[in-house]
Amino acid sequence: MEADSGELSLYFDTAPNELADLEVVAAAAIQWAQGLKAAATAVDPDYDYRVNLVAAKPGSSNWIAKIEASAINQQAKRVERGWKKLPLVMRLGIGLAVAVPITIKPTYEYWTGHDGFSDAQKRELKEIYEKAATHESVQAHSKAIYKTAQRDRKITGIGTGVPEGDHWRPPATVPANQFAQADGLFEAQQQVQGDRIIPQTLDVVLVTPRLENAPRAWTFRQEGIPGTFNAVMKDKKFLAALERRTIRETLRVDIPMRIRMEIKQHQVDGEWKVTRQGRVVVEVLSPKVD
């Protein structure tokens, strides 16, 4: 393994030829730093922790920092004095704890298969992550990162990790269309026998409507996100208004809509997968119904 500089990174993807709002990025970085300190304290409260800014690199907004520890317990002070960088496994563990579930598995697999992590290091990484990630303060700061980032549409993704070289990018990032899930704006409302239902509110563009008063799949897309997705239209009030011709919209290209959805997922091999016809529009918030 190459020399370890002791750094951690908060990485912001941005839209092509765009720069992120400094106030938004800085506010998210503060939540990240506070989350790292909370995670480290949850793992080992015998030390005080500080996060030092090393650099903020252009292109993507890649914020590089070092987290250091200083003993506050008298017994620990006799062993170690002054500020010391955290070991790599500790930094990876608390970094994952201040991430969100969709990035944890690929990031963990990347590092445990990277440069010969031993079985002991893998067990230690898992233990550190599990201890830190369940802490209420860590969860609050993690959610706040993504809630803050939603204020700037130029930010298209966020990732964290241990940087490797000038052009490093995290092995997994949270795309902008999942920031709401990350900040806790929609949490699992129902979890029975490996299933869960999560609510989500989205601003979308209508691609293909089904112009009948029946629960049929409509097709939507999100601005800045490639591809489309289908969701079954089950807003009875909206469908009835469609039949009465009282929707405040005219047929045209790129009709904007704001919809409230429920997404049903099933756990398969530890990962959440959307079930067949699992996306349902339960309410159309816009366009308005007369």
C-alpha cells in the first residue's frame, strides 16, 4: 500500500462546466466535519478529535481534510501525547458512517479488496462502521449534508473516502436524485418480511401519459438525470379530473409535474431492490386539479 497521508475527502460532482455555490458546499462540509467528529467519538470517547482543511480542489469540488486525535483520558495520555492522525481503517470506518447506505457496500468492497486488507482489518472496519453509524448524532449530520446540498442544483452527486492522487474520485457517489433519501426526507414507513415502502416527492417531466381513468404506468424523467422511469398512476382524484377535462394543463412537450410517490422495495442479498411495478404515484401535486 502507498504511503498514507492521513487524508479524507468530501467529493462534490457538478454539472458540466458549472461551479457549485460556495456557501452551500461550505455548509455541507461543516456538517461532514461535525459528523466525522461525532462518529470518531462514538467509536473511541477517550480522545478529542479535530478536522483540518487541507485543500479544496477545483473541477469537482473535492474538499480534502485530515482528522486527528488527542488523548483526553489520563491513561491514554500516558501512552500518547499531542495530535496524531487516525489509522486508515478508523478513517474508512467513520467515513462510511457519515455516508449513506447506497454508497456503503461498493465503497466497503472496494477497500476490503484493495491493496490486501487483512481479515483482521476487514473485521475491524465492519465493527467501527457499525458502532458509529447507529449513533443518533452521526445520523443527523449525515442527513444534513444531503439536505444542504439540495439547495444547489449544480451539485449532481456527493461521495466520501480516502483520496488517492490528484484525480481521485470515490468508488461510489450519491446522485442528486437520491439526496432526499439520504437526508431522511423519506424514511422507510413500512418493513414487513424483508419489504419496505418509502415515500418520495419529485419534480419530474412527463414523457408518456396514459389518458384513461385507470391505474396505468406513466413514464417520467428528471432534469439532469439520464433515462426515464415508470410509475403506476394511482391518484384517483387526478384521474377523475383527467376524465372530466379539468386539469390545468395543455398537451405539449416537456410538461413539468410534481408528484408524491411510494416505492416498494424488497431486500435481496442485503440490497434493496425495487419490486415489479413498485413505483406508484399516490398524489399529483402539480399541475393543479380544478
